[in-house]
Amino acid sequence: MTRHAKPLDLQLNLQLVDAPKMAMPDSKQRELSLALMELLVAAAQASHRKQDGGGDELETDR
């Protein structure tokens, strides 16, 4: 068996539900789109910090 130096990321597969589409006012659609963008940016920033070792390490020889 092969050991990985870095633990593999856990992936959860969720079933997609075929729900009927709903009509949504433009203002609500914009609000939800903005919230989604903020979540995606925050997740990308958290992932980047994780790869760099986080913010709790002292900066040495950089």
C-alpha cells in the first residue's frame, strides 16, 4: 500500500434533486449571487492560507 505525504482531501458527493425552477425577483437574485461570490472568495482565501501554512507561523528566511 502506498502512503501519501499529504493527506487526501475528503470529497462528499451529494445527490442533485430535480426540483422545479422557481421565479425569483431580480433583487433577490443579485443578493444571492453576491453572497455566493463572497463565500467562494472566502473559501479560496482560506484554501490559499492553508497551503501557505496558515497565519500562525513566524516568518523566517522569506
